[in-house]
Amino acid sequence: MTTKLTIATYSAAIISIATLTTAFTPNKSTASHPIKTTTAHKHYKAQNFKVDNQGSKLTWQAKKATGDHNGEVKISNGQFTSENNVLKSGTFDIDLNTITDADLIDQASNDKLVSTLKSETFFSTDKFPKANFAIVSATKTSGNQYDIKGKLTIKGITNDVSFPATLAISGKKLNATAKITVDRTKYDIKFRSKNFFENLGDKVIYDDFDLNVNLVANAQ
């Protein structure tokens, strides 16, 4: 009797262990196909653009007590970088030897003004033939609108500038427009500035001048 009971108890124990082992053993389909966890990686598409010198246009306007002067100056080269069609960086050079006056008073007066602008009184183009702008940060605010911060170098002197800009990228074409207001006295251009000379009367030339930028660039 005791022997039969012991054998029955032993068998019951074996069956219980087998049942528990089966319950906690993953089935073959789960074991052979474990659940995988993946981390999503956003794909960033970077593009480089080269400025189209011929298609781009840069005009300038300077004001004085008795009126204003305006003209053009050419961009010699430049490049921009975008990521997923959002501007990330960029730089361009301005060839100051190409500056022109569009006042059309008469050719002699225009030539005299251009000569003065190229002289040491203003841009000293013999020593500093190029100006340069380089983006430090480009913050997209809405749609095609950006807040741009950068470094503008004229006559070897670099200052911070900031301005709003409109920039659109469509396929392989980039178009950007902006108005950059520049304080010329920060670049050692002080001729007839009321902040440095007294009793100028109507000969005053205002310190700020504007650069109206219209850039076209092509993807490389």
C-alpha cells in the first residue's frame, strides 16, 4: 500500500513539473521569430547650390540730406547648403570693382561718383576688391520666411548683421531676396557723417545704406 502510494505521489509530481515546464516554455513560432524593436531614423537630404552670377542681382541705395544715389554691384561667387529644402548655411562675395551708379544725371557725374566710391574715401577697392557675407544662422519662421544672422566683411572689417529674408527652393533652383541695411561707419567709411564731422549742413551723407539682394542659385 505504501509502495503504491509513493509511486502515485512520485508520478503526480513528475506530471506537475512537466505541466509547469510546458507553460513557461515559448512555442517554436515565438522563439524562432522574436519581436524586433527598431529605432526610426529620419532621412536628411542635403543639397549644395552655386550662385548664378548672371541671374543674381544686387542693388545699393545711399541717402544724403539733399537726395539719394543708387546703382548696382555684382556678386562674384557664392554657395548655399540646404537640408530637406531648409536653408542651413551660405556665403557670397561682392565684387566692389563692378559698382555702378544708376542716377543718370550725366555720364561725367556718374563716372565721378563711381570713382569716389572706389577710392579710399569709401570702399578702397584697390586694396579691398571684394566684400563678403557669410551666414551664421538661418532660422525659418514661417513658409519661405527666415531670420538671417551673419558676418559682413567690407574693407577687411567684419561686423554682425541680421535681417529678414525670403527664400524658396524648388527642385534644383534656389531663389532668395533680402534687404540688408549697413552702417558704413562701422567699416571705416566716415566721409560726411554727422557723427564724425560738424557743420556739414546739407552736405551730410547718412550713415546707413541698403543692399537689396536678389539671389539665384543652382543645385550642384
